[in-house]
Amino acid sequence: MATTDTPTPRAVRAGGSPRSTLAVAAAVAVAGPLALVPATVAASPSEGGAYRGEIEVVAGEEGAAGDSVTGTVFVDADRNSTNDRGEEGLADVMVTNGRDVVRTDSEGRYELPAFDNMTVSITQPAGYQVPMDEHNIPQFHYNHLPEGSPDLKHGGIAPTGPLPEQINFPVTESSRTADAAQSCVIAGDLQVTDEEEVGYARAGAINDLSERHDYAGCGSLFLGDIANNDLSLYPDVKDLVAETNGPARFLPGNHDIDFDSPSPEHAFDTFREHLAPEYYSYDVGDMHFVALNNVDYPCTPGHDSPEGVAEHCSDPEGDPQYNGRISDEQMEWLEQDLANVPGDKLVVVAGHIGLVNYADEGEFQHQVDQTTRVHELLEGREAVAVSGHSHSVENMEPGDSTEGWREVLGVGGLPFQHITAGAISGDWYSGEVGENGYPTAIGRDGGRPGVVTLDVQGNRFQERFTVTGESDDVQTQLSINSPTYREWYEQWSERTGQAPEPADPSVVDREDLAGKTWLTTNFFFGSTGAGVEVAIDGAPAEPAERTQQMQGEAQNVGAEYSDPYAASQQLVHGGSLADRTMHLWRFELPEDLDSGSHTAEVTATDAHGREFTDTLEFEVVEARK
């Protein structure tokens, strides 16, 4: 197959200005009839600036023993993090030790059973804000580990000494967290390996978040794999989120493990010391967030684990493995937590590993053993599940189903929406570094790095995906999948990063048209209920076909189901291979197109009725030179 240095197809924004080849899909969004407006950020004049502070720990006597932990949740009127005389306790706030869940009494007091290696935390109530440190990380928990962690490479938890006499939790009133209208940033795998990648993250998604002001109340939730095994980078990560404009919360992933921990009880000690509890909850507006640790390491099969987990956890070489699983203790906590949540709240259940996902739909390790049980706990509620891990963008609607979910987890049609949020790191910071200072990092689904936002009104939400460095208008990526492309793909598909530039993908010849040539639309957050229409040279628009119907079938994989733009970038510049995706539509080009230049106008409409228009120019020739 001939090669050339000619650029990839030229995409033109409606209005005619050409886009760079790194941003092939420019789109113009038109708000549909169901569109929710992103949250405003105006604060009450009495709120002042960001609420900085810490929890109040009143030391106990050396050698004093106790079987319970007590304290107060109080309204910190002077914002000094101290429960001063005259400051009121806050009633009915959930407090947990990671096993038990209680509510504060009329004076804000609580009492819980105490044990070593517990984390005591509160559920931030809507209408109030817990304090943040100088990095915007909420301060709402206390780790009790008297002797500290075992000797760990990355430090773990420093010795805490005896049980405190009191652990008091300050909060301040907040109109931002009370508002029924919220915008919540959901960010997949930051996953920095070194200082260079910290710089990529800062130049990319973190810079974007620093320029946004719509998420100050709800903040951002980073869905695990915060670092890429080197936990000494946590201070750098904290410096990154200090540049964002709201509370920055974290949950752990399989690359946030203390791999030298002698037992599962200390596998996430360094994460707990620097960032957050292993699992916790918080309220904002009419939402209840549950942040889970669903990484089991070293993995231990449970009574509800799928077939094959025991073999996986007993690796022949003796190396510890991880699995997607929620511990029994955490499941008991989750049941208690949800039992304290009114039935009309929107529940956002978050974990690093997806309860299910499309990219790994046939693999139990990359989905969660107790998915069916979590679904049962949320039955009858407004709910959405969010996750990272797979480095793919997936918007899965109620009723969606795949062959792998059914066979591996016994899951049929989904009972509520499940979102895989992609990754800030995209495809592990692979590919060409662009002029903005970060790699293209196109994902295994053909998606680009970015973050998800939930725009919420009451207990209803709409989701949007924002490509790093782009406005929300950019939602699609257009390509041409021809026999010439597929021949080139098959030749190089086993050698990512080694392929020569493909033949000019904006040119198709008669032989291509006779052998099926499609215009493909990668609609990054397209889902069941979405649609794509294509109009060639101003003719009436016709529907494109989705390549994966999500009706219980197996994955469609290979050149015919790939995103040609993404795969070409990956085969030439390195990374994964976009050979399957649940959000690709294709439109067969007519065989009788005249020779010469043509324009395809593509309108992608999401499940909420929002429209995005994108344009691709291509050329038909009688034969290639």
C-alpha cells in the first residue's frame, strides 16, 4: 500500500475555518430541550473566601485505653477549626469508623466503637462545607493507627499515638453546597509516573479546570490511579489540585497501592495519609456521593466472586494480584450508609474499577464482583455509577447489555446509567506532544483525554464530556474507513508506533467505494438513544449506523469497527489501538459519488437532544496515483 506525507482529513468547523489535524473533530453544540444549565458559583457574601482549616483532635492521656471514640460536629462560626464556646453543634450528621454509621445528636455529639487502624470520618451535609487544606483537599477524617504503618517504601501513616479524647469535625454554612443546581467534575486516571507527566497533567486538564468556575460547590472527584505506582508523587499531585477551583476529592486505584505492604490492611496507607479515606461519602445539593475502594489487593475470592477469581488470585508465580472487589466490611458500611440516605436523593456511586465496562466486558478482574448486589442496594433510587480504570470513555444507559457482563457477572440490562469517565492521562500520556505541552494520548476507544461533568438539578442530571484543551463544542471525531485504510491497518496492527503514515485518508477511489467505504463518527459520549446523521454536499441528511448496539451482543472488533483517525495516530506514533468502541457510528458512502471534492456535514444528537455539528471534506478520484 502506498504511503504519503499528506495530512489526515481536514475537518472544518461550521463557518468554514479549518482545524488542526490534532483536533480533527470540531463541533457546534446546540442546547436541546432537556439541557441543564451548568451551575452558577455565586456565594453568599457571608461565606467569604475558601474555607481553610482542619479537624480538631483533642489528645488523650498516654496509656489511657478506650473502647469508643467521641466528638462533635460543629458549625465553625469564626473559621478557626476549634470548637469554641458558643459554637453550635450540628445535629443529624453521619459519622463512621468505617464499619459502623451513626448520626450526631441534637448537640452535634457522636460516639462510635474504637479499634486500631480505623478511619473516623463524617459525611459532609448539604448546605455545609468541611474545611479544605491549602491544596483544596477536604479535611473530614482522622486515621487512628497508634504505632503507625509497617515499614513501607512510601511512608504510609505516621504513628498517631493513643486514642484522642475527642475528634471534632468543623463545618461552615455554604450556599454553594445547598444549591439544587450543581456541576460536578468526575476525573479518571491522572496516573502520573514522573515529573514530566505531572507537567503534562498541569498543561492539560488541570489548566482547563483552573479556568473553569462552575464546579466550586460540588468540586472534583478523582477516580483513582492518582499516581502510577510511585506514591512519592502525591505531594506533586496536591500541588496540581491546588490550582483547581473547588474541593478536590480522591478515591484509590490499583496503582495507588503500597505494594510492599505485608497485609491487605495496610495496602492503601500512603493514600490514606496524603489524600482521603479508602471509602467515604458526602452530600451536595440533592446528591449523595459514595466513594468506594473496589480494588482488592492482594485479592481474596469471596463467596460471591465469579468463576476464575480463585485461580487468578493464586498466581502460579506467587506474585500478588488485584481484583475488582468491594470488601465485606465495606459492603456492610455501604448498606448502613445508604440506609441513612433519603430515597429521593440522587446517589452517585463512584469507584476506580467500573461495576461494569465495555472495554473489558469479558474480564472479571476489571469489573466488580458484587455488581449485582450494588444494583440491588440502589433499586428504586435515582442513581448513576462513575468509574475510571479502563482508560476509555463510555456512557452506558439503562437497559444496555453485553455478552461479557452476562457471562462473567450475571448482569443483564443495566438498571441505571454507568459512566466510564476516560482518563486525564488518556492513553497513559502516549503519542505526539502537541503545541500546548501534553501528548495526544488517544484512547483505546478512539476517545481523547478529558473529564466528565455531571450537571445536576435536584436529583436529575445530564452528563457532558470535555476534551482536554477544547470547549464543550468538540464532541466528535470524523474519519474515512476504506478498503485502502483497512489493508494498511491489517499490515501494521501488531506494530503500534512503527507504521509509516497511511495513504491520504481524505482521498477515496472508485475501488474503495465499490468495496465499502464508511464515513465514521466517533461520538465521544454517544450512547443508546443518541443518533448521527450525515448530509453529503447539501443533500438531505441520512442516518448513520452505530457499530455496537449494546443489546447483549459480543464486542465487534477489528479494522471494520475501528476509528481510522485514532488508529492511524496510534499505529504511527504509539499507544493502544482503537479497534473497538461503543460510541462509533458509520455511514456508507454512495458508490456513484462524482469525482472531485465533497463535503459531509455530520449532526450528532445525544440522548438529551443536544446537537453537535461537524464537517469533513474528502475527495473522490478515479484511481490512486
